[in-house]
Amino acid sequence: MSETSPKAEAAKLLPFLALGERADLQAAAAQHVLALTGSGPGRTLLAGQTALLRALVELAVAPPPAPARDAARALVNLAADPGLHKPLLAAEPRLPVRLLGCALDPQWPWAEEAAAVLANLSREPVPCAALIEALAAAEPGESGLERLVRALCTPGYNARAPLHYLGPVLSNLSQRPATRAFLLDRNRCVVQRLLPLTQYPDSSVRRGGVVGTLRNCCFEHRHHEWLLGPEVDVLPFLLLPLAGPEDFSEEEMERLPVDLQYLPPDKQREPDADIRKMLIETIMLLTATAPGRKQVRDQGAYLILRELHSWEPEPDVRVTCEKLIQARLGLGRNTWWRCSPGDRPGRKVGPRRIRYSIPWGWHSLKGSFPVTMA
């Protein structure tokens, strides 16, 4: 078999992906393309098929009976590879705009898949900037970002799609200063609407996206006093997922915010280690200034972090917790270890200044959807 034969085989799929083709043939071709996206060689092969990629995009936004779901899932896997972003945008420069329309359409049945493609695309600067432009060009009278936040925060916004992946989309967009300015606009009350989602029970994807968004917002040091103050009161929403069912003395209990006092005996910590780490990092960012450190100390954060460290099974998360306690809350190793009866980590991590350069985005979603033919 010649080296060009795989490309020729892929090219043969193109006529069957065209709009107007028989639905059963379209479905079979879309499933075959989806299967190809499940492997690195398959994605590389498709990257060179501009016409096929364009046809795949057209199917992904086409109404039934077109196999839009399989086409969108294939785009999810393609967009998970940063090396394929350029071919995808070259095939359809308006890809972020078209997917955004589907993701925010309350009647679109595959809005979750469209949001997942956007979550993968927006991890990289160029498509992220294109998505920001698409949001800015939304309907007059309503910001595109406002529509996105409303869809994310409104239960049942789309009765046919849960829209969990709008969380990672917003997290990735919050890498951009313009998005953070929108989220931290004190007249819009956007951050306050996001805070309850740090405990959203039905999806770690949505929780993680919202926590990532809050973490990126905390790079704006000038807003720390407002975020920690009574208008937002962000700290209890960051600490509550890290809290367990431990009992504290009456004196310690009085130091904690009301929402963290007398938690039930069946209280569970955030089960996702990555999200726990992001929560700790968000608190760490809030302690970057002296007033922020004082506010975090005064609200009893140390008590929750001490118990978390005793319980934490993941070494990486435990080390991050140590860094926060020692380097930012100013508690020496001996001081807080005397109060922590749990397991002691074998690795010593001394006080140090924690540096972050820029906000960062969410994880890749490759493999989140089936990649084999039905």
C-alpha cells in the first residue's frame, strides 16, 4: 500500500459528508471520521484535509437529520491537539463564532459538544482571541460574555444539554485581561453569581471551570480587598469545598466564617484533587499582599487548611497546602505541625515566595467523548 493511500481513503469520505447527502451515508461517514480522531495518526491525517474539515464543521452546526453530534465530537478530539488549531481555523475562520452560536442556543441539542470544542480551542491564544472577538460582536444590548455567564449560571438554560463545558470555556477566557475586567466589574455582580458553583454537585467539569475562573481573577491584586470583603466574601466559598467534618473547639469555631461552623458529620471534601489544588492556589493568590494575608488569617483559613493537610492523600496537593500555610500565612513548620495530628509528609518544604507569571487555562478534553464507531 502506498503512503498516499490513507489520504486517498480519507478524501473518499468527503462526498458523503456534504450537506444534502443521504442521512444514513452522512452518519456512517461521520462515525468513521470520529473513529479516526481517536488516534494521533488519524488526527494528523485529517489535519491535511482542508475540505473535509470544512465539511465536518458544516455538519457540526447543521440541523437534524444531519449527524451533528458525531461531527461535533470529532471536532472536540481534533481541537484537543493544539497543533490542529491552525488547520481548523484555516478551514473555517468563523469556527469560534459558529460554535458559540450553537453553545448558547437554548434549543440546540448538541450545545454541550459545541461548548467542549470551544473549551479545547480557547486553551490557545489565537483561537481564544477569536472567541473573545466573537463574544464582543454579540447581539446589541447584551454582552456576549453576559450571555455565556447567564447560560452557565442558569439551571435548565438548555433542557437538552447540561452545558458543563461552559465552565472551562470561561476559565480559559479569563486568561485575557478584558474578560477579567468584565468578571470583576463591581456593577455587574458576575463573580457573586459564580461563587455557588464552586460546590456544584453534578459536574466536576463545571466546578473546575468556575474555580479556574476565580483563580485567574485573583491575579488582579487591586481587587483582593473587594473580593475578600463583605460585598463578595469569596473566602468561605473557597474554603468550604476543602472542609471536612472535623470538630473544632468553641474558640476555634468562633474564628471561622458562619458558613464553615458546625458542619454536618457527613460533610465531604472536594473529591477532585486538581480542583482542591486550584482552590488552594486561589487562596494563595489572595495572600499576595499584606492586607490580603491579614483578611485570610482573620477568617480562620489556617484551621481548615491544617485539617486538609492531615487528610490530603495526594502529595502534590499536600505540598501546595504546605506552601500556603508556611510561605503565605507565616506559620512556621513546627508551629502548625504541632496542631496537626495527621500524617506528616516526608518531604520538607521551607518558606518561600510563590511566584506566578500569568493566568492559565483548563485541561484538554481529548477522549471525553467516544472515539470509536458505533
